[in-house]
Amino acid sequence: MTNILKELFDLGAKDYDIQRHSLIPCFNDFYSSAVTWTNVSTTTPAILDLGAGTGLLSAMMLNKFPDAKLTLIDFSEVMMEQAKSRLSDNNEVTYIVDDYITHPFDTKFDAIVSSLSIHHLSHEDKRVLFQNIYNNLVPGGIFVNADQALGTSPAIEKQFSVLWEQAVIASGLEQPLIEASKTRRKLDQSATLEDQLHWLRESGFSEVDCVYKHREFTVFVACKA
């Protein structure tokens, strides 16, 4: 990920959580779907959160799996400090400040999750990441990604953008925060949902599907046999 992107997220860390409900028009359904579809066969799962940011998704995972052993990784030290504050009551959390594309994980996980992070990667890095995720899951493990996906045509993608901006303005979010989000979105490298599902199958996942979609906001799952 670029240094520019890291700087933007460092600057926006303080207000990141406050903005989520406004910047994601389908916030509740989007995140709850990711949690619902994170299904494991143990009450003490090892869960990895890629691009964990302020720990928003991780906190939701702990509500579902209070005895989980959670690992958060993010390239923003500022974001990670927010996550540490949010999860300070839990001693079974590991924090890693690094690039999750290149970080050598020394354990395997029951579930790997991510929210609004992977769309920042190049398509080549997405494919590398999906293979790494497959390799880092235990047999029967699951990958759940709540993220933005590119529209299937320029016209549809343009309409996604128009509807997103209308919803954000209607939410009452302050204009400078809207402009900051639009600046970050210019750095997005979203792929279509269809391409990402195909890349996951190529990586070896036996069961792959989209389980939630609201325009560009998608949740897809991949299960390792």
C-alpha cells in the first residue's frame, strides 16, 4: 500500500469510527452479514483481521466469539493505537503493525476476516493475498471479506458513485469529511465481485459466494475444504 494512503488513514484515524455510519449507507447490514457468516467449529477460534484499522470488525467478532484469540494487523500505527484502546479489556489479542501482503504469519487461523481494506490493493496483490489466505487457514477454515467491489460496467460504477454521494450528503456528514473520503476513494483499486470470486476459486477455495450486496458494498465468503 502506498505511503500516501497510509498518511491519509493516519490523519483520518481520530474520526474514522464516527464517520463509518455516514460513509457506509448500509452499515448495519454490511457488518452484521460479515459477522453472521464467520462460522467456525470451535468456541476458541484463532481469528486474523486483515487491515484491522481501529478494531471495529474485531470488536464485533469478539462479541460473537468472546473466547477467540484475535490477531489484528494494519500498516497504520495510529489506527492500531485506536484498536488497542477499543480492545483493552481483552488479553488474548495480538497487534501487528505491518503490511499484511508480505508479513510472514507463523500460525494458521480458523477464520480470516477483513473489512474495507483489500480494495486498496492492486489486482496482482489481491491474487497473491487470496493465495496467502488459503495457505494460512486450517482445513475447514473460512475467509470473510466485507469490502467495496467495482461495478460491472463504467455506467453502473458511475451510478454507484452518484448514489453513494447522495446518501453521504443526506446523512449530514460535514463537507470537509466528505471531501476527505472522496480523496481516499480516488486511490481505490476495486475489482469486480466476479473477478474476486474467480481468484478465490483459483487459490483453492472449494466454496465461494457473495452473501450480501448493496451496490458496491459486498460481503463474500470462501471456505477451505
